[in-house]
Amino acid sequence: MNDSLKATFFAECEDLLEALSSGLAVVSEGAHDAETVNAIFRAVHSIKGAAGAFALTDLVNFAHRFETVLDRIRSGTLEIDAEVLRIITRSSDVLADLVEAAQSESGAIPEAMDGLVQSLTDLGEAPAAGGAAAADAFAFEPVAFAPICLDLPAAERVFHVAFTPHRALYENGHEPARLFAALAELGAVEVRCDTSRLPELDRLDPAESYLSWTIVLRGDIAEGRILQVFSFVEGLCDLTVDLVDEGVPHEPPALLVHESDGTDKGGAHMAPVDTPAPAAGPVGAAPGGAPKAARPATPGQPAAAPAATLRVDPERVDKLINTVGELIINHAVITQKVIASGIPQNSDLMADLDDYRHLAREIQEGVMAIRAQPVKPLFQRMARIVREAAEATGKDVVLVTEGEATEVDKTLVERLADPLTHMVRNAVDHGIEPAERRAAAGKPLPATVRLSAAHRSGHVQIEVADDGGGLNRERVLQTAIAKGLVSPDAKLSEAEIDNLLFLPGFSTASTVTNLSGRGVGMDVVKTTITSLGGRLTIASEPGRGSVFTISLPLTLAVLDGMVVSVGSETMVLPLASIVETVRPRPGDFMPIGPTGTLLSIRGAFVPVVCLGDVLGLGRHEIDASRSILVLIRTETGSQVALAVDGISDQRQVVIKSLEGNYRAIQGISAATILGDGKIALIVDPDAVVAMASQTPPLSPLADMEFHNDRRAAAG
Amino acid sequence: MTDVQPQDDAGATEFVSLVAGKQSFCIKITEIREIRRWTPVTSLPHAEHAVLGVMNLRGTVIPIMDLAAKLGLGSIEPSTRHVIVVVAVQGRTIGLLVESVSEILTVTNDMVRETPAVRREDATRCIRGLVEVEGDLSRILDLGALLGGEREEAA
Amino acid sequence: MTTVLAIDDSLTIRQLVSQTLEAAGFSVTTASDGREGLVAFDKARFDAVITDVNMPNLDGFGVIEAIRNGTTNRRVPILVLTTESGAELKDRARRAGATGWIVKPFDDTALIDVLHRLTGGQARQ
């Protein structure tokens, strides 16, 4: 079996599993119709059918049991109650696991499988209905026709076959001649046609069957083989097969032939029978007739009706996106050069350049749209995570999703899977209180985890909210102090305490259960989101629950930024975090502590952070006469003024990963290429503020070697 | 891992020889993507000493390393006389700043001598063999060890 | 060349059938559901049709009935490809007008042999 076929199979499985889980979601809402159940059945059925081709026995067997149950639901002999729903939902999970195991060739058997097999078998066996259907295994032999034949390697036997086709035999596309040809493969045949029932030509019904045949077949043939030839026409003809000579070795059997009919002259070969059957048979059935000319010159033409979707290798789209990014940069380069050459702004050339920009943007949007994908499949996966987490913790939790149709870049969808999984598990594991505590607080059961997606002013916002007990800030703070992440006498705001969750080293074995798992803490979630150019914030209310909000740029490729200069370097600040820019007057500054500076703005005091300092790009004094301050809002909601040396531009930039060839850099989220072809780094303002505040202590800067495994960083 | 794999039927491998820190090195030609003149780079915050910054290679951001500094042979003050050898190693593209690139060597396995184990330091650890060229020794660079090896060992 | 129309909603099966049959010298056209299959059927004259049973839009029995009750090439051999093997299903297939059936997972040679048998091509090349 070739690999491309396998790849097709697994890609198809992915689609089918998605269809399965969509269908199950509808069913679980209690709003299913026959077509939904049909679609679910078909998904499992198709997986089973194709899996068989690859001899994926575990998968086929499990799918078969699953399908049997679904078939009962489809036919209305099994009602979907809560228990049935639970079993089929868990079965869909196991099916997905089996597909994954098959793909990775791990041979792993999902833990839950054995239990489910039993449940499915129980459900599959109709108590009232004839249980025979379930027992019907994968046999190819026709049932009614299968006298058990022991194929004794006997010598030549002689069979008499009497064959009278019914009209339906022809209607089903059969040709007696072809059956005889098949018999001829078994042994020597003599065929005799009986035309005695043929009416006069004027009374002849072309569709009726008037002919019958007797065949003498000889050879070392088991009777079963003969019946097999006729297996497709069972019920469409009168057929008798008689063994007339047991076949004593070397005995000449010729006698029998003459005995049966002495008048036969031309029936011994295929050619004569071909023509008479059935008298004026429809032209279509005659092989090699005139209709052949009507065939298109290229019979192997592609599928006449192409599917509504197009499968494209994602790499091709990525390449296209990259090239379009280059095109946009190229536009910027040309524009800059044209301006530098002194051509007036209102010239035709500038107008043409503007058209160029529009076209490039249009192409970009179009290409981006190819990769746009609803978050639905991602959310559906989370339903499973909630189920598993709820089962493992013994909590009663439902997942409510909103905005499933929200479209985001495919790459985003993929890269969000891990962080979202972690957040959802966390919500069930840590967010939702145990049932007794909920009951005591008078809160409803089941508990709810709400997953929502929405577009908000050029961003995608994804929220994971639970209606649990909210963050235990006291415990969070104690943990952070115990781990030396904050000093014991630190005075932290509620938002600051909440954000301690995102500190590297906050999550430990004692707080990360096996469930929340994989030893990944919220800090890794945060890092991943940041590397995607997004932000992660938390809001929590005691007794009411917590909301984690991920805000992401619509695409990975473009960011609205402000181009600033820091010393000799040019950098980009994401516009999303910028509140305003301030040109301070000397009186606006107020020193605090040995090195700190505060900016007084509209009666409030905002800490000033020198961007160049933090990033180690030489020493910078905050010079009231030269510095420009960019006021940013951090993820905790507080404001910080970043001091830079100049602001040159505000524009969209194409995001280029630094991690691809280098590694993640603290304080920097990515890079971009400016109009002059130079690289500018894109600043991660929150990381810069965190670095400046020294709470938490910075991770050792000496640890700035190349990453051997980039994925380790993305978690 | 440290073998010099034959690249063609004759069991010979082609190397590009270059000079960094006044020593001669060579890199397997199949590991080299291109060779270009030095152009100014964008500095990276808190980068290790040998990392000079990043450069735009036709739309891709690649880090540029001072090979001499990386090997502990003192650093190069880059100028347009210097050359960047763009290499691909472990799926990443990296530029190496060197003093000059001299020639292409065809090396057969029997020409390669093992590196005498003198001291465990970068300069020798990243060298997987020596090859004699016209009376001069050129060091065969093990890019995997040079650019990714530390992590692997530490892990 | 013997031309075959293969109708199956599973891309994997479509590819598998195409590859198997094309390697055996057949020319194969595919369609991904019953309705599409009938559209394709009307566009060319096929020597045989292979169809899945469970498909969206129009199932395999629907396809067979439509072909048998149609006006062109109505006696084309139709092979049903199915995972089920119950006698009941065979009866149903036969009543609907199927020429033969083969149970998935199928053996390459079995499929080719059956097709040769139904189309009158030479068995085993």
C-alpha cells in the first residue's frame, strides 16, 4: 500500500472525525434529525471501510462495533439517552485515538477502549430485534448457496449445469456468456443453448428471457467453485448443478456428453452463445458495438463533477503568503526610493504606486482568506478535553461554545491547540470547584466552561471562562513568595497577583496535576500566545469564576505597528498596546528611588521605562528634551511609559519569525523587514515592562544560546 | 556522526576553505547556501558575544555569527572586506562572518586526519578532522557541534 | 480500454479503486456521491460501474435504480462495494438491480477478477 494513499486516508479521517464530532455536538443538544444521525453513521462507516484497506484491524473492529450501535440508532431501534450519548461520544474519542495510533504506527490501544467495546457490544445487540445482524461478520461467501464443500483433489469430475435466466438477470447487467466464460476457467465446458421458447419475431419482447442453457463442465472442480460463479445471479435464474460423474481417475467422460443431447452442434464455444442472448438485447450490453464510438476520446477524464473544495498543500499557501509579504515590502522600498528621488507626491507615478499598493493588499487579503478557517474544529477538540478532565476529576462540567464560525488563520488555529487545551484543562481542574463546594455555595450543576471566539477591531479574541470559585489570590501570592518569585513584603495589586500565574516557575508538580499536565505551566501558554503576536490576560472574581482572554492579530503575518528609533536601532511597537505618545516637558518627570522615574500625566503617575536600557542597547539617559514617551497599557491594565529616541512612522509590518533561524529573545516578539530592506525588531511591551520591573527576576541572560529544539520553546 | 561521508562515487567530498581568526577552516560544500559580502546587521538585545545580529536574506531573518569569536579566536571587526558564509544546519539558516573564503577542496576520506584530542574547548570540539592542503592544515568544521551541539549535550 | 465509473464518498477508497484498476489496465472515472455519480454516468458510456452503498445525497441503491430505470446504458454491469455482507444486503442489492457485490476490504485481484467477469474482459492478465 503506498504512502500517498495512506496520507489520503488520514487526511480523510481527519475530515470524517470532524464531521462525527459536529454531528455528535448536534445530537448532544437534543436537536438531531435523521440526516445528522446518518452523517454520524456515514463518518464511522467510511473510516471503517477505508481502514480495512490498510488492514488496521483494531480500528476496523472498533469502528464496526461503533457502527452497529449507530445503525441501531439510525433505524430507530435504539433511543439516544444520556448513557447512550456518553458511550457514543466516548467512542468517537477512542476512534480518534485509534486513527492517531494508526497514523503514528504506535500500536497504542486507547485505555478506554476495552470498556467501550463491551458497552458498544451490549448496545449493539438488540434485545428484541433479531440479533443476527450484529453477528453477521465479514464473510464473502454467499450464504444460501454455500453447501460446505471439501475440495478433495479428486480427478476429473463431470457436472451438469442447467441454467435458465430470468428477465431480471439481464436487467441487472448480467450476460450469460460471461458466466460461461467464468465456468470455462474452471474446466472444460460444453454449452448448449435451448431456443425452444423463443416466440415468433413479432411477439418477441426484447427484454424478456427466452433462452436456457445446459452446460457440461468437466475438470477437477469443487462444486462450490461453480456455485460461486453463479453467486451474483442467485435468485435471478433457475439453476441446477448436478454432479453426474464422481470422476474416477483417467476414465474418459465423453460418454456423458453424447448421452445428454446428440443434436447439439455449435454450443461448445463462447462465440455462438454470445450473439443469441437475449434475442434483441439492448445495444448497451453488447461489448464492442457501435456505442463505443460515442465514448469520449479520453475516457479517463477527471471526475466529472469536481468536489466543492480544493485541497492544497499548506506549504504552497505559506510560500504564497511569504511572497506577498515580500511584494508589500518591495512596494515600500520602491515608494521610499521614488520619494527620495524627489518626484512630487501628486505625480502619476505616485498614483500608480498607490494602485500597486492596493493590488498588493488585495492579493494579500485573498491569500490570507485561503488560510482562514473557522475555530469550530479547535473548539470541538476542547469538548473532548472537558469531558476527559471532568471524568478524571469527577466533576460535572459542560462546555459551552460561542462564535465557532469565527475565522482565523489556519496556522493560528493549529498553534492555539496546545495552549487552549491547557487552559481548558486548567479551567476544569483548578477553576471549577468540587461538587460539594458548589452545592454548598448554591451554585448550579453542571458547572460551565465557556469557550468563545469573536473578532474585535482587527483582533481575534478567544475567551476561556469558568463559573468556578475564582482565583485564590491569597494562595497564589503565598505560592509565589514560597518560590521566591516575589519578595514577601511586596505589595501587589489584584491584577498583579493574578498575573503571577504566568510567571515561569510558578506552576510546579504540586499545582500542575497530571491533568493540567505535560508539565506545562501557564507561563508556556503565555509564551506561546506572545510568540503569535497575541496577549493573554486574566480576570477573576472570587466565587464567580475566572476568564482568560487571548487576543490575537487576525493573521500571523501582519501587525499594525509604530516604528520607533532606539539609539541607532529601529524597532516596532505593536499599536495594540499603545495608548498615546507623549512629548514630555522637564517638569513632567519625578525621580523615584535611586534610578526610577515617574511621569506625571493628567494627575496620575506612570513609571517610565527606557526601552534601550532594558534591551541592553547601550545606556540611555531619559532626557526630557529629547526623549519621546510611548504610553502603553500592559496586560495587567496598568500603564507604563516607554522612552524611545524618536517616532518615525505608523504602519503595517510583515511579521518574520526570529525563532526559525535563531531563538526567542526576551522582550522581542518577532522581526520585520522595513522599506529599506533592514530588519527591525518588534518589541513585546509586556515582556519589556516585566524585565524592567525586575519582579520577577529575569531569567539568566547568559542562557542565550541557540535553541536546539525550537518546539521546546513554543511548548 | 563525525565521519566525513563520501559525496560522490569517488568517495570524495567537496569543501570550501575559509579563514577565520587567522586559521584555516573548511565547510562541506553541501552545507553552504551562499557566500556574500558583509552588510551591516541589526543588533539583537542580550545576544551572546559571537552573535552580531540579524540580516535580511531575501525576506528571511537570519542570525549572523562571528565564526572567530564563536571558536574563541578573538572577534572580527566586520567591514565590507569580510564575507558571510550562509550555511544551513539542522533546518536553520545561519550566516557566518569570516575573514575570507579561499578555494574549493576535493577531499577523499584517506586525506582526513582525526583531530588530536588536546583540550575540550569549542575550537577543537567543533572540528571533526584535519585535512592537509599544500602543506597547510585546514580544519573541517562540524557545524552541528558548532551551532547546536551545546544544547544537545546539556540536555 | 475498459472504462469504469467508481462512486464512493471516501476519497481513500476512490483512490484505492482507481490505483488498483488503472494498474490493471482499466480507465477509471470517479465521483464522490450518488448524484455526482449519475451526472458522470450520463456524460460517458462506461463498461462498468462500481458504487458504494452508504453515501450522502443519493445512496448506492438509488444510483443503481436510477441507472436501471434510465434510458442509456441501463444494463451496464454494476458492482456494489460494501462493508456489509449480510444476505439481506445482497438481496437488496440484487433487487435494486446490482450485477454483483464485493465486500470491503477487498483484495486487488478479487476486484479485478470480478470486474473482468462482469465486463467480459479476460480474467487474470
